[in-house]
Amino acid sequence: MSKNKVDVIIGDQVYTIQGDEPSEHIERVASIVNNQIKEIEQSEKGKYIDSSQSAILVAINIANDYLKVKMELEKYNEENKALLKQIEEL
């Protein structure tokens, strides 16, 4: 599979991102990161932190969101297994 190469803007800088996902997916990911950086910079806290600190806060926020979704998926998988077991016992 060929890699897609996309130029994106994150935090007023242009980055070339290369990946297996479609260009639209890469652009959407970059947009999410860029929007979170803008939110932090426009907040009251943003006045007192530099760009590397903003990037760390964005990484923490995204990791937190990822972990919540992963835990929810695991919960649904366990519930699904329990329901399948109940069906098999019928």
C-alpha cells in the first residue's frame, strides 16, 4: 500500500505527514490537534505557556479521550460476551 503524504498546518507551522490512512483522515487528525492547540492558546492558561507545553497538554487530552473510548469499548465487549453466553445457554 502506498503512503499518503499530506501537508497540514498545526499551531501556525506546516508539517508534512505521511501515513497509510487516506489524506482526508490525516487532515482530520491534524485539524483535531490544531483546534485543541488553539483552544489552549486562547484560554486564560494559554497566556502563560509556550508551544511545547501546549503540545504536551494536547497530547494528554487526546490520550485521555483515547483511554476513555478504549475502556468503554472493553466494557461493551465484555457485555457482548456475556450476552452471547446467555444466548448460547438458551
